[in-house]
Amino acid sequence: MGAELPDEVRAFVAEQRDGEVQRGLRTLPASELGEGDVVVRVACSSVNYKDALATIRKGQVAEISPLVPGIDLAGTVVEGAGDCPEGAEVLAHGYDIGVAHHGGYAEYARVPAEWVVALPEGLSARQAMAIGTAGFTAALSVARLERHGVAPDGGPVLVTGASGGVGSTAVSILAARGYEVVASSGKDSREYLESLGASEVVGRDDVAGDGKPLGRQRWAAAVDCVGGAVLAGLFGQIRYGGAVAASGLTAGIKVETTVMPFILRSVALLGIDSVQCPMEERAEIWRRVADDLRPPQLDDAITHEIGLDDLEGALDAILKGELTGRTVVRVA
């Protein structure tokens, strides 16, 4: 029913040696792919900020060495188990993948069956990785906001870090669902964000607030992909009963704020985690990504494609903030 697992596989590997991280393509014995009862022939993976952190000395992400990074993958099952039969099209992300378990930057991946999601009808492996962990996080953010009661007629929704993987997909999904989207970015990416549906593009300084615990009520809700002082500045500008879905920390992990927006304006902080998201919700969000949460620009505006040979440059670029949107890695 397709390819069988060979004795050796081509992989991009990061290995700590003498206080440094050596990374690059090498041949890896299939016996070293890690524990698991499902083997996937990987068609595509993607480039995420976390993947880049896993390949640098001070990244504080990699928990094993050597490590095949790639926190998400999609492909075809060649050795099946449970609800993952041979020949099934699947995807996997989160849990220990690309952190404490070899990930998607290899021709084959071996993972536990309970980490695997059936590829939803209407999504190819390439499209699934154009969405990837970042897009899943964006879709989960939108779903959680709407579960809280946020609706298109409630007012503008702010997306911070909007030119990144999570932010750009959030802009696209929200705009397609009829929201007025204000996109905030530290990059000069107005044309790109407007092409995704943003009605207004502002800089980070425009969303910082005036430092007061309660400022002007500007946004019905926000998807924050940045954290730090940017996130802290949002709370006092969210309208009564609104919410902030937070998933990023590139601007820092400390958030200095007061309880006043949460008490006096009933603002909610919704933490968004794609790593340990329960499988039932994970599978449901992926089904919706193929349907009502599907980014309309999936095949064009949010996708760049590279091969394993181009990974080093892409990983360096995302660390420098030079990648816009999503980057798919063609593995097979």
C-alpha cells in the first residue's frame, strides 16, 4: 500500500557538541526514530519559531540530543496501529514532537497513535502544514474567543504580531468570518496584511496604551501573539466583557498589569496551548479548519515552500523576524 520504512532515512538533525549546536542534513538509522506504534512517511512539515529555538544553544526547547526538529508533520501511515491504519493520511503536532521526540524534518516519523489526527477531508498534507501548529493555534484562538461570546457585530478585533505565522492566519480567519480586523505588526507588512483582510494596520506603539489601568475601550477582543508589555497594554483597552486569546511570548514572559480590567470591565484572558490541547478538541478544530475556520488564502498568500536543503536559512530568518506568514517544508 505504499512506501515501506527503509533502514535509513534522510533527516535534518540538531546535535549539541562541546557547548555548541551542530545542525544539518544527515542519514539517520530508522531504528533511532524514537518510540511509537505508528510510522508516517512525511510529506510536509513547516517552519515555526519553536523549531528554530530547538536548533540553537540557548533556545531552551530541545530536550534530547541529537534531535530531529519539526513540531508538526503530515503524511501517509506506512505502519499502522489503532485508529491509524496503513495508508491513512494523517497529521501530528504538539506533545513531545520536535522537542523530546524526533519530529517532522525527516523522511519518516515514528509516533504514538494517540498523537495522530486523521487528515480532514478537503485538506492536503501541504495545506495542513500551510496551517500547521501556528495556524492551528490561530484557529483555536478564534474558536475560544467565539465560545466566550465574541461575535463579528461586537466591534473590531486586534491581532498582535500579525505578520507572523499565528497572527497572519488569525487575521485571515477572522476577516473571512466577517470581523473588522485591526492588525498590529513591528514589520512593514501593510500590503500583505491588507491582502489577508485586515481593515487597518497599525504599529506596536499604536497598541501600547497610555500606561493607565483603564484606557479607552478600543477593541472587542484581541488575539495576542507577542506577550510581554504588548499584552499588558491590551487589557485596559478591551471593551466590557471582551477577551484576549494569548499564545505568544516573543516580547517576553513578564506581564505587568492590574486586576482592574478583569474586575471592572469583566475582561477575560484566555490562554491558548497547542501542545497539550486535548485530542477531542484538537481533532474538532482540525475538522473546522477544513470547513468554517479555513483560511481563504491557504494556497497563496500565507504559504512559502522550501525543501530540507533550505531549512538552515529559514530557521535563521524566523529567529531574526524576517519570515512573513507560513513556510511549508517539502520533505517527501
